[in-house]
Amino acid sequence: MRGLHEDEFESHYRHGWMAALAEGDDARLLWYCHQAHGSGPAYRVITITAVRDGAAYERLLERVAAGDLRAWARDLDRLEHDSTGKVLLALPWSPLASIDLDGVPTEPVPHELTLYMEDTGWPHAPLDDYTAFWHEVYAPLLERSQLLRIEACFQTAHGAGRRPEAILFQKVVDHDALLRLFETETRPELKQPGTFMHDALQVRDQWESRLLRTSAWSPLF
């Protein structure tokens, strides 16, 4: 977004996008997150919107292109430098594989701020092998560590984003452990065959992590 319009941009989503989606049952805003200052480019916001199905997505696109959300989209252009969107499919084993859109809050309710780590990976193995590795190896390892908790897992829909690409959306459970992770070098014995750090390189060695902080009104947090 444009830094001088940070508050206006957030209000535009809170009172515009969130409220407009609540008028029907096709879609809901799930997360509104700031990329934490000091962890990457400044004034970046990440939003995740859930859409019921393909027909609902088509209706939403029509609202933005020529309907009641056209003016909202025009005003959004004034508040940002640019934006990048992806159409994501939840993986079958994702905690958010299905969601009750009717149960998602549609009114801003103040709550605590929470921290997420978003990992986006680009495997050199087939995409299915990469996401299977997450399911079979990474997710059980994470459950034992109690550092992060996977809230959602996605892959880009074919033709609607970069391929191959998959995304982990993880809530930070232990902030102290996250700090130790940043401060500590990986020990040599944790890079040997049979360890996660070694075996994960069989499917990917390119990924990006971002630290995201929810707004105080984000529907999910």
C-alpha cells in the first residue's frame, strides 16, 4: 500500500470489502495481516478471502468488474502501489480443507494480535511429492515441536498462479522458540540423511518465509 494511506487502506477493507462480502453467502474475508516491519518490504498487507465455489468466484469477479464493488476497486488503486493475487486450492489434509462460511465473523470485533509464519515453496520435485512430504514428515514434526501450528495449506490453482507452488499458513505458538530458531545455527547432526533438513532438500531448496501480524479486527486470528 502507499504508506501515507495505511489507515485508509485498512479501513477500505474493513468497512468495504468485508462488509460487501457479508451481503451475500458467496465469499468471506478470512485474514487481514500486515507483514511485520523489519521482516521484509514495508507497507505490505496480505489478505485471504474464501470463496464458496467456482460459480461464486465468477459472481464475485463480476461485482468487482462491473457491479457494486467496481467503485471499491477503483478507490483501492488509489491507495496502493500494486497488488498480486492468486487463486489457491486447499490441500485435502489442510486444517482449512473446508470452512463454514456462515460461521466466519462479518463484523469487526477487536481481539489480540497474533503472529503467523507464511512459507511459500517452489519444489524441484513434482508438486504432489512436495505437499505429500509436508503431510507425512513436516506436519508430524511440527506437532512435536509446538513452535508453529498449521492453520491452512494451499497450492495454486492450475493456470491461476505460479506452478509449482505451495503455501503453508502457520500460527506462531511459541514466540521464544521462534527467536531461538533465528538465533541458532543448525547443528551438523541435524543435516544428515534421515533428518528433516536433509531430506526436505530432495523435494525443494527454494522457499520464502514471511512474518505476518493479524490486524486487531481480522475475522480469523
